[in-house]
Amino acid sequence: MGFKSDIEIAQESTMTPITEIAKKAGIDDKYLEQYGKYKAKIDYNLLKESDAPNGKLVLVTAINPTPAGEGKTTTTVGLADGLQKLGKNVMVALREPSLGPVFGVKGGAAGGGYAQVVPMEDINLHFTGDFHAIGAANNLLAAMIDNHIYQGNALNIDPRKITWRRCVDMNDRQLRNVVDGLGGKANGTPREDGYDITVASEIMAVLCLARDIDDLKKRLASIIVGYTYGNSQEQRPVTAGDLNAQGAMCALLKDALKPNLVQTLEHVPAIVHGGPFANIAHGCNSVIATKMALKLGDYAITEAGFGADLGAEKFLDIKCRMAGLTPSAVVIVATVRALKYNGGVPKDQLNHENLEALEKGLPNLLQHVGNIKNVYGLPCVVAINAFPTDTKAELDLVEAKCKELGVNVALSEVWAKGGEGGIALAQEVIRLVEEPSEFHYAYELEGSIEDKLNQIVKKIYHGNGVVLTANAKKQAKELEALGFGNCPICVAKTQYSFTDDQNKLGAPKDFEVTVRNLKISAGAGFIVALTGEIMTMPGLPKKPAAERIDVDSTGKISGLF
């Protein structure tokens, strides 16, 4: 029997009608809006009207990603399947994939092997249209800004100080910087502009942090789109509310705010909703989805994007702070292969035992473990996503080093075995969530923007501190003067390293992180700090995944990994 791709495994699976999955999750029919036979939206009023107690919240995160792969989503799904096998009532809460990575480097993002959420083709391609709605709301606001200027500019908006960019859910470097409004007066006012990928839009962050539709509208109205003419003392911010845009934007988003219900291959109910990247945004699914999973399950298993220095830090310091969430346990995913890569082994040599390189790469994992235990005060377990090439000596070394920090290791074989391969991890999670813990944030909101950045760099990245460029220092001063100094910080940074240099692997020391730009996302409620060479519009690689994706005459899709 030959190797089966993820999409072949998904296509051969037998799905349960979504109405049955909803019954299993305890969702009344009145809250269910079907999108075909195997997916549905859940009315957000379920949250207001449910008096069920909250379950235990478990966060799945990982080491810094490498070309060798880590399998965070696969582990998240497999853990939920494993808990179900042990008789537990469990829900999964995941992000929606962006079309950018699907057609770019990563391919599909619905898990892998026998630990997937399905229907994976739908989830990866358009799904229920949430991202399109977010893009439409983003671009409606952009159109209203330029139309306001064209119609006389009563708000006195300075076109040179417009901070709102258009967006599209695709990797397209050609659109990073554009000039629009060309062709004469009838076609608008010429100005420099640009595009972000939809997952980096503040609308995505707003949707994922909103408590309900009223909160959504309030946040949309607070979005700052630019500034008026004048020097730094005279200019004032212009908001979407000043343009009276929030009502129409909210109308476009009213259905996108409702979480999406699907299932795992083993029929565990899964909520898939929202999709901000963790390297350029806050990297978590929606607050509504997470809270709904907590109401519907005794265990709610969720994940945060990329490594724990990005996704987990933002989940804990931004999302949990804003939504009043407290995780009961954290799972940190790693592979022996990725740790050897961090230890200097080239990708084509990772299949060979190399204890020396593994020991050199282990500090990356151990630093993430130490952060979760010591900075945030949360119990955690390391899940080693198993590969056939892992040797006993390598696995023993990882286990020994983690035990020195008081953390257990569980071998996860969910890719090959589904829930059966996640039982050991599930058993450790069941034990961990009952441990007493004292959750605290990495930084408090009081103090300057630079102070908070320094705490993130020192406590989480283990660097010497932050360096603000002259431009960033000026922006920090202006944001503090406008009253935004006590907002949490969303650091936009390379996912491949604790530093702002993607080539520094492992756990580097004696480095500084340079912040070149600070921007307020007033609707989301945080400040975005851009570091290094990070960009909010990715580009396609030399060989895009799109070249491998196809569909036959029967409508069957291939190439989605």
C-alpha cells in the first residue's frame, strides 16, 4: 500500500452530517445555520443564552518553525481525538487557513494524516466566505476614505498620512506599494497606497477579538484610518466612525462573526473561525469561537500560530487579557528533526541520528518551555510529533532535558494513528489541567511603549532589549500623547527565530530587537510593532504550491497536501 496524501485521506473519510455533529456538541437547531451537508455556522447568541459552565482551556503551541515541520494543528486535532477515545467531552477551536499560504509555501492547513478537520478542501478554499467578507469590509473603508477626499475632504484628511491600506487574501508582493488615483480628476486623487494580506488587516483582528455584534461595531468605529493636515501637535486621528463607515462594514461582517462548525476525521466537533497570522498579527482564532468551545466541551483544545514566542505570547498577553480567559495547561509541540535543524543539521540530513546536533538544538525547545512555566506560570507538556526516523536515543535525550525543567514529554503519533496515537498526550493533559497554577502576564499595561517592548524582548526572547529607530521613537511619543500608551503590544517579527533575524536559530543570546515602525490598531486595542524585515504582504515562493493544485472533471481536487 503506497503513501497517501492528506487530501486523499480526507477524501476517503466518511463524514457525519453536520446536524449530527451539532447534536453531539449540544448545539440546539435554532443556533445552527447549515452551509451544505458538512459545515455550518453557529449563531453567536448561543453564548448569551447558555448557562453551561466553562470547560478546561488547553493551548497548543510549538517551537520556532523550521523547514522540517512541527505539526501543531495536527497535534491539536489528534489530542482532541485522543481525549474523545478516553471518553471525554471535547471541542476543538482552530483558525481558518488563508489562501496565501495554501497557494504559497505551506499548502493546506487543516491538520495532516489521520488527524485532520474536514471537509479539508472547503476549509482551505473559501470555506464559508469569512475572509471575503473581511476583505470587502476592509476595502469598503478604503473606498470611503478616498471618496471622502474626492468629494471635498470635509474632515481635512492629509492623503500623505492615510494609514489604512487595501487588502487581498493572496501572497502578492507586486501590491505591497502602489500608486492609485491616476488618470485625471474624475478618477480620484493620486497618492501612494499599498495592500496587506487579509489576515493582517485590522478588520481580521477586530472580528477575532469582538465579544458580540455591538462590540464589533464599536471596535470598527474606533479604527484609525489616517490623520488630518498639520504638524504633530495640530493633527488629529481620523476614524472609521468619523466617516460613518461602521454600520455598513458591520453589515458585511454580521455572518462572518458567527463561528463555523466542522468535524475531525474521528467526528469530534471542531469550531474553525478567524485567521490572523501570528508573525504579523495576533495569531489566534476568535474570542467567540474559543468561548463557545469552552461552553460546549469539558475540554476546549485551541492553538496559536507559529512558535510560542509569537502565537502563545499574543494569545496569553493580548487575547486572554482582553477576553478574561485563563488556560489550564499548555502543550508545546516539537519534532526531533526540527530540533536537529536548530542544531545546524541541513534538511537533507535530518533522517540520521545525531545526538550532538540534537543537544545543540534543544535550547530552542527548553526556552519556550521555561517561558510557559516561569514567565506565565502555566503547567505544560512537550508533545514530540513522531517521525519513523526518530531513534530511541534521541527521544530519550529530549525527555531527559525536559524533565530537568520538571516537564513531562509525550510521544504523539497522531499523524499515522489518529486519536489512538494521541492517547498518551491526552492522559498527560488530563493530569495537567487539574494541577494548581497561577497564571500571569509577561508584562503589565502601565508604563511606556518602550518599557513593554523591553519586557517582551528580555522575558520572552531572552535578548538584551529593544532598539527603537528614530521614526519609531517619534511614533511612540505621538501614540502616548494620543492616550494609547497603555495598550498591549503585538510584535510583528520573523517566526523562525527568537530574534528579528530569521537566520539566528536555536536560543541566541546577547542580541537586540530593532523596532522600525509602531502603528496603533485602535479597533483591535493593541499597538503593532514592526521589527526587522517583516512584511504585512508576503510573496509567493519560486515554486508556489499553486502549481501542484488541480481539479479533475468530476470536481475532485488534488495537490492540497
